[in-house]
Amino acid sequence: MTDTAGPTDTPTDPGAGTDAAGVLRPPAEQAFADELAALERLDDRPRPPKWRLSPWAVTTYLLGGTLSDGTVVTPKYVGARRLVEVAVASLATDRALLLLGVPGTAKTWVGEHLAAAVSGSSRLVVQGTAGTAEESIRYGWNYARLLADGPSRDALVPSPVMRAMQAGRLVRVEELTRIPADVQDALITILSEKTLPVPELDTEVQAVQGFNVIATANNRDKGVNDLSSALKRRFTTVVLPLPATLSEEADIVRRRVASLGAALRLPADLEHLAEVERVVTVFRELRSGVTADQRTSLKSPSATLSTAEAISVMTNGLALAAHFGDGRVGADDVAAGLVSAVVKDPVQDRIVWQEYLETVVKDRREWSDLYRACRDLDPA
Amino acid sequence: MTVHVLGVRHHGPGSARSVVLALEEVRPATLVVEGPPELDAVVPLLADAATVPPVAGLVYDVAAPRRSLFYPLADFSPEWVAIRWALSRGVPVRFADLAGRHLLAPEPATGDTDDEAAGRLPFGEAEEPGTTAPDQSADGPEAPGSEESPDGSGAPEVADADVRQDVVAVLARTAGYADPERWWEDAVEQRHADVLARFAHLRDAIAAVRAADPALSDAHNDRREASMRTVLRDVLDAGDVAVVCGAFHAPALDPRGFPSAAADARLLRGLPRTKVAATWVPWTSARLAASSGYGAGVEAPGWYRHLFETWSTGDALPDPRARDHDVASSWLVRVARALREEGLPAPPASVVDAVRLAESLAAVRGRPAVGLDELTDATRGVLTEGADLPLAVVHRRLVVGEEIGEVPAATPMVPLAADLAARQRSLRLKPTATSSTTTLDLRTDNGRARSVLLHRLRALGVPWGTPADDTRTLGTFKEVWELEWQPELAVAVVDASRYGATVLDATEARVAERAREAEGLAELGRLVETCLVADLPVALGAVVDTLAEATAHQHDLRVLLETVEPLARTVRYGDVRRTDSGRVGALLTTVLARARVGLRAGCQALDDDLATRTRIALESAHRGVALLADPQRSEPWFRALAGLVADGSVHGTVDGRAVRLLHDAGRVDTGDVAARMSRRLSLAGDPADGAAWLESFLGGEAVLLHDHALLEVVDGWVSGIGDDVFADLLPVLRRTFSGFGVAERRRIGAQLAGASRTGETVREVDDDRALPAVLAVARMLGLEVAS
Ligand SMILES: Nc1ncnc2c1ncn2[C@@H]1O[C@H](COP(=O)(O)OP(=O)(O)O)[C@@H](O)[C@H]1O
Ligand SMILES: [Mg+2]
């Protein structure tokens, strides 16, 4: 048995797994084991039952800071402090947390880190899809056992949710709105009663303290399987926004690319990530449909062009530069990634991209290398 | 005789509560409140049951009412609760501060100009537009060193003023508190069981602050405190005194440290003076929240009111934690009710969760108790499902509040209000609280006078009436107005009173000011119209001057074009209103000439948005020219349009419209139009441009398509473009054609069907296939049919 139902979820950490050595991305509690241990050691504030850290320390873990012994905690989430505080405070009052936002706004990422910091493990997770069945939220049966011995505790296969209830941990439910409405309903009882009845055994599983749910949902999915108001009421909703400014977004990309590069042992010159600004500018301009100077309106492509994708473009560029170039990421290294991030629909998006290339990129004198690199890819 | 100095935070609900407790204990013979002594005369009005806070004391210069000071009082202001306490017990109330007659006196040519009137106010707002330096609002420290402050930079000056204004907030910040009220609670209230000891300790703390930095006080502050002491000396003989003043002044008002009366008198000798009047005016929570003026702004009056009310009723709760819980939960109950009225579910169970979340959040943030920040975050997370939009309602209705104060009928009126009331009487135009419609006949004197009054008030920012049909006000003898007198308008009148003592003077001054501040020609053009309908001869001169100058510097074609129509309307209808519009005419000629000359150059290389703006501007200018019905002006205009369409490179949107305008005026014939159209719609050209041209050319009326030749060009083009291009253009085409009426569209359809048939002559008729149709028609016509 694995901890997960459905495909294993990792935050869309672009570039993970592309490393020649094939290093898989370790879960947050391993990747940041040192930081968590230091926080745990120095944390003298009250901890809610079963919490590994105090709410204050969880907040520090997510937002970063320097501890009294000099340990530097890296920021995991870059954005408004308020959002993280609300998320942590909600978990501390036993209220489930719903992280809402467009794709690539770090919902999964934040959820994983919260689970790691609060429960010491981020691996109890249900990946929501249209095919997610009730068993992944309640429990299933081991049919061989069931047939041989009849219904019994041993034949019961607990879902990640049930395991979290028993262990007093956090369980993550990814992409909640993709889960069919009737399956979603199974969560209502769990969240309101904190019990999970097992009528077949005439018993029920009681959640022990420390149990809670972190769900994520894409607010562009609206109308797919909109949450019922009964379910919504059980959650504290925290909307994760797209980064407000260019510099904020570039900062996120730079940090993530640097740490991914380090994890992938890419011997790149991280000082020279100037390309980040350009990639992020392209993303933001196309996303918002207007150039940074607000002068020219643009068509937007069908792609989301999230921060996560900008990270992916940059990480790929870093890999290219490291393996085939001089280690410095240049226009040539990001062009291909950029084009494939923008052009998702071969017809419409291509037109959008060409227009952007010819009317915006071309006119920026200091962007001529990028213009050339993109043209070379696609001399249409 | 003891003086009990109750240093407070202006508009601080915590201070207000402490003040009441202190007064109960002291039971003073006289109450002294920080504020200009001119308010003494009107203070009894505050005891009137018809006085409903928020209200503001208003002191103004009689000769120039624009020079005025406002002293807002909310029901949670310590000054208000103290005054009400005294009045209800027959305890005399005296205001003590530098008198308004000095504060408002025009600055002598020399002297210390670094402290502007606004910066010196105790807790009032100064309104002296036009007479003071731009940094007077003191919340604009962005221009350090640009002013004449002797110590070189403006920034420390502002910081000192901040300290004087709200020393409590500064102390709170230093102690790590975001919310000064919270600090008051913890550091003042909780620390000392004895209420008088609280004020004494605070006074000592501030004395230490002031001793450490004597520069915090300046000459102006010294004069103010000397004035306060002078009043204190005056009332000391009558028994114990309680003084409610800004905490900063507390150390200076302790009689043990008084300088000699002579020293104070010296400080106050020879100050400039002017004649002032004082009254009360209704105020609103929104105005309390506005951070206009110096320091009087409270960010969240509604929240403060809530604190004050909950605290006053919750004094029974001995445990401060229980009281905090009470503050949070009763607030969120109110929030939930407001949200429910907006159609959100906000069920009670969620309110409970929101309270817990807010408390947990305060703990995460390491704050001693839940504050407005936590409550707002909890509201967003639990009650509005993450949405910000409903929070705007909460902000407006609860955090700020929608209270409107009232003053009793006996209250002296500001001159402008008195003038307005007189005019309303003489024109028999009574304010009503509900909306009503009035039709005015401009041929009668009374009709015109009413119209002028309503237009003036609108221009003055007192929108009592709204024209029912904005576009036609100039052209006809009839004017329809929606009239509704809302209580806020009383404040608007007071606000406007800084522009003048009569409706006419104030409006002239206001419009002249707007002309100076106007952002562009188009706005100035509208102001010209305003001057006309509101009959403002003085302002008209000022506006036309500004306009003439702005025109000379204006190079943007669109702006020039947009100016034409309002000016033309002014010229055209000026005589209806019996106004002299001669200078406007001359200006119009200049604007038109410059627009004509720049027409072609200004239409080059337009993107879609700019082209659309240009088209709209062109149409408006054309309407203006047509309105004038003056060949001297229209001939050159048409020549300019012809020049424009001769240039093949102009954006389709602009060119299409220009061709249409010329066609409608009979300047180009249909054959010419067809040729142009076919050039534009030629398949080699950009189909998007073609579609834009077509949309712009046809714009609104399909009349032209009745012309066979034109229709054929369009038809040929539409059937000639490729399928995918057609799909792209479909939205534009649909838009173009859906602008026509149904009947119109049907006619075009029929015509097209007909057109395609006329091409081929029908030679043979298939009788069998035609028969059913023929029979049906025959039956419809009621003919006998032999079957
Ligand atoms: N504000 C942010 N702070 C830190 N990382 C961010 C931020 N926004 C996006 N990211 C990065 O983007 C990537 C994608 O995040 P993910 O959690 O998969 O997005 P989502 O679940 O919202 O679709 C992660 O690697 C994350 O580090
Ligand atoms: Mg995700």
C-alpha cells in the first residue's frame, strides 16, 4: 500500500526528474529536514496537539527568517505574510483549509510545506480527478481478504484521509473541484463530525486531534464540480494570487531556479540569471494582454503562463546552458522553452506569439538576441 | 482648586471611556476642552436632543469663509463624551486653544511660515485652498526640503507634527503596537486600577518624551499651550477643573509647572486677527474617515464606534479576555448580518468559526488581542469564501459607517447655506428627501433662475438636481431635473462654503479653480458649457483664458477634436441663455483651424484603440461644425475631411467614417464611395482593416446598402474572403449588421437574394415546381382557384 491514491502528486516542480542522474524530488520534510529540526529545537511556543511545531514556527518555516541560533530558514512561499498566517491560524483551530488560485500559484507547494511543518509528513494526499472514487476518501476493501474472511478490520483498506484521522495528521486533497460532487460530499461528514462511519463493520473511525485537511482547487475550474455550500462552509478559503509585481515574480523564479539548479547539481552561474527578468516580463505581458508600459494591448494565448511555467522555462534553460553552453543562461537557452510554454495551441497561439515577437520583442533594442533566438527556432 | 489634566487620543474610544470614568470621580466644577474659544458660544447646542453626532465645530473667517477650521466630534470622541457629560449636569464647558480669530488671520508678510495653519490644528481640519503652500495637508511629506522650513527639510517637521497630533499612536508604535487603542487598553487602562493615576502616568511619560526632545514643541505650539493655560487660570477660582486635551499637551497644562501669566500673555501679544464666526455642522462617518486635512482622519470610525459601544456595555465583564472576545464576536455578528443583506449565506455557525479563526490569528501574530486586521482576514477566509468584493461592503457600511450627523434647527448657518436657503425660498424650490421630477421652461424668468441655481449647485459639488437628459440641456427651452435632497448635501454645502458666501460667488470660485486644475481641453470645453448654463460670467473669463492658453499648447489631434463640440454648442446656444459668447467663438475658430491643419498627420499609424478614439472625436467635431450652420466654418472642415480620405493609408475605422460623413453631406457621390469601398475591401488588403472600414462606414444606419452598387461591393468582398479569415471577421461583421434594425436587415437580405438573381436571366419556368407556390399566393390573395 502506498500513502497516495491516484497518481503521486508532487508540486509541479518543473525540471525535477530531468536531471541525468535521475534524482527524484524528495518530499519537503526531507528536503528541508535541517530547517525543520532547527525550528523544532528552538521553538518554545505552545504547540497544538500533535503539531510538530508551534503555529508561529510553521509560519516562519513558510515565510523564512533567521533563528536565534543563526539558522537561516529559506522562504518557501514568497508573497503576503497575511495569507500564510491565515492558513496556519485556520489549521490551528481545526478548520480545514482551502487554497484557491489559478494554476501555478503555489497551492500544492504551500499545502505540502504546511503538512510537512505541522505533521512532519506531507505524504498523505488524495489526488483529485474526475475518476476519484469514494474509496480514496473513505476506505476500500481488499477483496481477496473480504471473500476469504468476510468483512473485518484487516480486509479494510484505509484511504489517506482515514489514515490521517487515525494518526492525527494533515491530509492533502489536491484539485478538490475535479472530484465528482457526490464523492466530495463524503468529506462533509468527515469535516463536520470528525468521524468516518464504517457501516459494514458497524463501527466508525474517530479522528484524533491533529487531524485536518488541506485542499487545493483551481478557481478557473469554476463550474466543473463547484463545491457545495455545505462543503465550502467547512473550509477557510485562502486565495493565492499571482505575484503582484514583476520584481516579486522574478524573485520567486530566481529563488526556485536557484534551488532546483542546486538540487539537480547544475553547475550554472546563478549570478547571471538576468534572463529571468525577460522571461517573466514576457509571461506577464502575454498573461495580462498589455505591455509593461501599458501602451500596447496584446492578445493573450490560451496557456496559463503561470509562475510555475516561468520556473520551468528557466530551469530548462539552465540545464541547456550547463550541458551544452558555457553555463550562463542566454537567450538561446530559454527561447525554445519560452515558445513551447506560450504556444500550446498550434494555430491560435502561434499567431499570438508571432504578433508579440514582431511587434514587441523586435522593437526592444536590448532584446535583439532574444528576438533572433526565437526567430531562428521558427523562421516563419 | 485642582486641575485634572485628562490627556487623550483624539477620537480614541479607549480615551473616551477613561474620560467618563475620570469625570465621574472628579466631578469638576468646570470642564475645559481643547478647541477654539469661539465654540463656547455654540456649545449649548450640543445638549439639544436634535444634535446627533458626528458633528463638527466650524470656525470660519467671516470675510473669507473659505478660510475655515473644522473640529469633528464623533460619539466615541473623548471630547464629545466629556461635553455631553458636563452639559447634562449643568457643568460649564469652556474651549481652550489658540483662538480661531488668530489662527485664521491671514499670515503677515513676515514671520514663521513653516507651520501652516493645517499643521497647527489641535484636531481640526484646515481648509484654506489657494492661500497656503501645497504641503499644508501635512500628510504629504514627499517633498522634503522643498519648502521654507528653517531647519532645511520638511520631513522632520511632519514627524514632529505627528507626535504633537497623536503622541499616543507614537508611543504605541514604539511599544510594538499596531493599534494605538490596543496600547491604551494595555498600557493605560490595565496597568492602573485608579483612573486618575492612568492619566497622571501618561502625562509623566509624555513629559519625559517632551523633555528629551524640546524641538517637539515650536513657537506655534507654545502659543497654543499659552492660550490653554490662560483659560485655565480664568476658571481655576470656580473650583476643580477637568481638562480634556490631546495627550501631547497634558504636561504643559499642569498648574504646578505653569509659567507666569505675564509670560504667557507676552507669547500671545500682537497676534494677527480677523473676524470669525462659529457653528456646528452635520458631519459623516465617511468624512471622519477621510484623511483629508491634518490628522483628523480616523481610519475606521465604525470600528472605533463599535469598540466604544462594546466597551461601554461590557464594563460588567471583569475579565479583559472575555471583553476582547465580546468585541470580536459582536463585530463578526454585525459583519455577517451585513453580508446576508448582500445575499451571502454567512450562517451563524460560520460566525463562530470566524471568531475562533480571528483569535487564532491574533495568537499566530503574537498580538495581545484580536484587532480589525484579524477580523477582516477571518471574514475573508470564512464568511466571503476568499472573495474581496463583499469586503468592500463591510468596509463601507461597518468599518467606516454610514452615519450622518444632525444639528438642531437653531444652529447658526454658514453664509453659503443661508444664501442657498434664501434662494430656495424665493424660487419656491423646496428641498425634499425623496426624489421628484421638475420640468423647467427656460423662457420664463423663474424657470431660468431655477435652472441656473441647479446648474450652479451641480458645479459646486452639491448635486441636489441631476439633469434627466444630459445631452439636450442646451438645445431646448425645456429642462427636466431629478431633485433629491440628501442629508450629505448639507455637508457638501459647508464644504463648498470655503469657496464663497453666496451660491454665485462660490460657484464662480469653484469653477475657476477647476479650470486651473483641468486635465485637458475636453474638460475645459465642458467647463465652458457649465459657465454658460450656470451663468458664471467671471468664471467664463477664467475658463476661456485657460482654454486659449491650453489650446496653444495642445498638439493631440483627438483632444482638439473633442473640444470642438462643447465650444460649438456654447456658441450656438449662447443666445438662448442670453450669454455673451463672443470670445468663445474666436477660440472655436482657432481650435477648428488647428484641428484641420493637424488632421492628416494626426491620423497616421493608428492602432485600433486610438483609431476608435479618433473616429469618436471626429464625429463629435463634425456634429459641432454642423451645429454651427456656418459655411465659413464648414467649408474648410469638409476640405480637410476630403484631404483625409484622399490619403489611402489612414486606418479603416477613421477613413470609413470620414467617407461616410462626406457622403452624407453630399460631398462625395455614391459612385465615388463604391470605388473607395472596393479599394478598401480589395482582397489584397488586410481583411481586418476592411471590416473595420465597413463597420465604421455603415455605422448605425444601413441606408447605404439600399444602393445597389454599394451592396454589390460588400457582397463580392464577403464572398471572396477565405473561410478562416471570414471566421475571424465574423464578430466584427455581426456587430456591424446587428446595429441595424430587424426590418432593415431583412430588406438587405431580400435585396441580396434579389441581386444574385438579377445577374442571370431566368429563361425557363418549371410549372410543376412553381405550382404549389402560385396556388398558395393565389389563396392568400383570395382568388378563386380551380384545382
Ligand atoms: N508565490 C510563490 N512563492 C514561491 N513559489 C512559488 C510561488 N508561486 C509559484 N511558485 C512556484 O511555482 C511552482 C508551482 O507551484 P504549484 O504548487 O504546483 O502550483 P499550483 O498547485 O497552484 O498549480 C512551485 O515550484 C512553487 O515553488
Ligand atoms: Mg497543484
